[in-house]
Amino acid sequence: MVTVERSHSRYARRRVLAWSAVGLSALCVAAYAAQRAAARRDARRFPPPGRLVDLGRVRLHLDVRGESRGAPTVVLEAGLGSFSPNWHWVQLALADHVRVVAYDRAGLGWSDPSPAPRDGATMAVELHGALRTAGIDGPYILAGHSFGGLVVRAFAELYPRETAGLVLVDASHPDQWARWPVPQAHRLQVISLSASAALARFGLFRIVDAFGAVSDGLPDRKVAELHAGFVRPSTSATEAAQMREWEATTRPFLHRAAPLGDLPLAVIGVGVQPIGAETLTALQEELPGLSTNSARRVVADATHESLIAHRDHADAVASAILAVVDATGGARVDDAWAPRAD
């Protein structure tokens, strides 16, 4: 009798588990289908504001504003998972003075995902190819926010004759993970981004808003464009791929004194720091040493995100870029960069 009861109990548990598995599978299928449908709606609602430049294996989105007026073209390089709308205020402030290009790296924004590795050199080559294909010849002044700072440095390494200046906007430091106060921070970041890519396939980030700080301060349309891009699985997958290639991206920059020579360089940082503030400040203070013609300013009330998303902070970034434009005519960056952001 006991044996029969145990057999029935095991059978009941198996039925519950089986039906639970069926229910979970159905829920996942429904969530996946809903995410795909929502992505198609987003594509209709938010067409690319610029143009898609075909490089063969991948198309990159370039949003070009302003006229060259004889000055170098400014190229805006966004952070790890961000893309062109994040530069809205900066681009708006610059377009009356120079030709300015905000673009999306492959796999982000309106650009196609790329089968190529996501290391800095590869992404710099793709950017250069898109600019040349679009008929936007150098010289260029490149401004990189956060991770984008590493990409613009890779560009300057590969194309020194076409690089007229750099602006590092609270930019990543090649040695930051090795010196970060949280152990295994880089490894945890890769794991987190890889998991996010999987969860994004089922529309999780359409329910949970994890991107508010990145877009807070931008016009509603730009916030909506960014959100539509952030929730795509390809965005998290590209972020993870970029982070996995960190060593390949940063290796050329380590342990070299003044690798940029006298190239005009502006470094703009923030006064409001998250965890690891002392480490971040020390890393930022090292960046002006990349060039013998450099200057650094701090926007005291800015955060990493608000530095380009809030209009008044973005104006300070635009001033830094215009100082480098002026410095290409022979001025010192420190003299051209006035008034001070802090």
C-alpha cells in the first residue's frame, strides 16, 4: 500500500513538473514573439535620422549636421552600449560652427551587427571606412565618451595623419579594470552583459527600465529612440562582445608616455563619481599626459551620464571640442578652452 502511494506521489510530482515546463516554455515563446513584434513597431516608429553607409558586410548609421567651413570634421563616439541620439545636445551646439558626425558602432542604434570582433582597432577601421564611403574626408577631431574614448584613441593610432585632435569625455582608461577597487569587476561585467543579451530576447528590458540615467535630460523623442535601441538583444550582445575584447582594445595604449605627441587633446571629467571615486579621479588625471598639448577640466555637478545628456553639461563638452578645433590652428588647448567648465 505504501509503495502504491509513493508511486502515485512521484507520478503527481512529475505531472506538476511537466506542466510547469510546458507553461514556462509557452510563456517564453509568447514573450519572444512579443519582443519581435515590438521591435518591428519600433523600426517603423523610429527610422534612422541619418544615412546608412554600406561597407559590404555591415551598414553603419551616420547622422551628419552642419558645414565644414574649412575646419576639421568632428566625429562623436558614444559609450559602450549607447549611440547617436545620446549626443543630441552636443551635436546641436556644434552644428553652427563645424560639420559634426554622430554615428552608431556596428550592433548599436541603427547600424547592423557585425560578424567581426568588437575590438577597438576593428571598430576604428569600420568608422574610417564609413566616413570615406560617405565622402567625409579628414582631418577629423574625434570625441569619445566613456568606452568611446578607447575607440577614438584606436582611430588616432591607425590614422594619425587624418586625426587633428581628440576629446576624451569622462573616457575609459585602459588600465581601469586592473586598478578597480571591486575584485573581478571586468569578469562580472562580461557575465552581466551576456546575461542581459539573453534576457533581452524575451523583452525583459521593455518591462524593467534600466536606462533612465543614460537618457535623462534629453528631448522626449531622443529618449524614445534610445530606449528602442537599448531594449534590442543586439545591443546587449554588442556590449558584451566589446567588453570581452577589452584586452585587445587596450593593449596598444598601455605603458606608453605621451603617445599622441603634441596632438591637441581636451580631457573633460565629472565631479559626481560613483563607487571607486578616488580610483576614477586618479585615472582621469593621467589622461592629459597622452599629449604635450592638452588640458583638463571638470564639470563639478555633472555625472558620467549627464555630461552629454543634460544640455548645460553638454554645452561644456561642446566648448571643449571647439577649443580643440581652435587648437588645430596653432593655439594651445589650455588657452583656447575658456571659460573653464568648473
